[in-house]
Amino acid sequence: MNTMGEKIAELRKSKSMTQEELATRIGVSPQAISRWENNATMPDIMLLPVLADILDITIDELFSENKAAVMNERDIDLAPKAAYMSVLDVLCKSFKQSRGYKAEQFLQDLKDQRGAQSGIRSANSDDAVYVTDSLAVAYLAEKGTAVQLLEDDRIAEFFVALSNSAFRSMLEYLFENGRSLTPAFAAAKFGISEDEALNALLNITKFGFALETEIDDGEGKTVLVFKPINMYLLPMLLFPMMRLAYQIINTKNTWYNLRG
């Protein structure tokens, strides 16, 4: 099988299901199934767990062996969920009591047990995997190096900056709007002094989320403009870090599975 469509077709036929029967079970039209199997389109990401359950495979298996053949513009949307489900699949296979347990069921159990979490810590290093119903983190480190992060003053400085509401508000604005800010505009928009706005913007620049530029307003006055940069780091690093921080301060030791 070279494509996801061919895989769906073969698995459907192996269960003696027609395209109409599969469509009815999913809640889509038979034409949608036909387009999937002919590789004209791909299933929506929200339908993948349903499709995998019906075909009795994992989401990861839908992508296995044929990833290169089905690459298209939508893969950027599918990749995070597929990666998350792959982590769950690894965890399922790591817990002895979970042999035969599927990643989709694991995810549903995490959602059903509000606040549940799962994880593995290596016995020989500080390596670890941690998951909730919306977060999957794999951390690799040589033994003893992880605790040294607690000694890093620059990390501490970043947490101090993050504790400032003006810093967070302006970072949110830069991320969501992609537009530049001046201290005067930021002060008026967020109801703070211009000095507070400037300090927050300088910190945002210090940690690599903005670029500071001096411009002449044409009347001989220099204006500082802060342009957003590296905004991709927020969903990749900052938001997951904050989600982890939320887990740390709100954890109730509701472990669904834990090893190590």
C-alpha cells in the first residue's frame, strides 16, 4: 500500500464493508470515502480517531510506511496530532499492563479522567516523557544535567519577566496581530505608563521576541518601534512551557500511568 487512500480501501474491504457502510458509520457521504480512497482529498484531522477505530488500527498506522506519498499542504495541520498520538502509542507499549491498549483509547481515558496525567522517567538518566489530554513532552538529558537548569539565572530572569502582566499582554498582542508596537501606543492600549510599556517591550526584545528599531518621525523626533519576530517559538515552546507550569502548580497526583 503506497498511499493512505489505498490503505483505507484495503482495510475497509478486509472488514467486508462498502464505501456506503463506512460513510454511514463515520457520518460522511459515500463520495467523501471515494475521494479519500482515490487520494483526491484526505480525511479531516478530527475524523482520524473515528476512522482509526472503525478500521481497528492506530492513527500512527494510518500514516506509517506511506508518509512521503501523501504529503500535501494539509500535513502541517495533521502533524501535531499525529505526533501526539505517536507519543501515546509509545507509552501504551511501555506499560506492561497496557499490551494491546490503543492510543485512541488512552487519549479518551485521559479526557474522561479530568486532570489525569501519565509519564515515564528513565531509570538510568533524567530522560522523561510526560502527557496529558492535550500535551506530550519528551525530554532527553544526560544524568544530572537537568537539575542544573535550576541554577541558570537567565531562565530565572525570563520567569520574572513572564510574571509581569504588561509583558504578557504585549507578547500576546504581538503574537496574535503580528503588528509592531511603540511604547506610547502600548501605554495607551494597555492602560499603563509609557515607562512601564517601554520596560516590558525591552524585555520582550531581550528574550528574542521582538526587534527594536529607531525611526525618525520626520519632525526630528526619534521613535522606538518594536517589531515581532520568532513568534513561532510561542506555540512551539512558550505555550507548552506554560501548560507544563500550569500542571506543576495544579497537580493533584492524579496519575493514570506512571513508570520509573
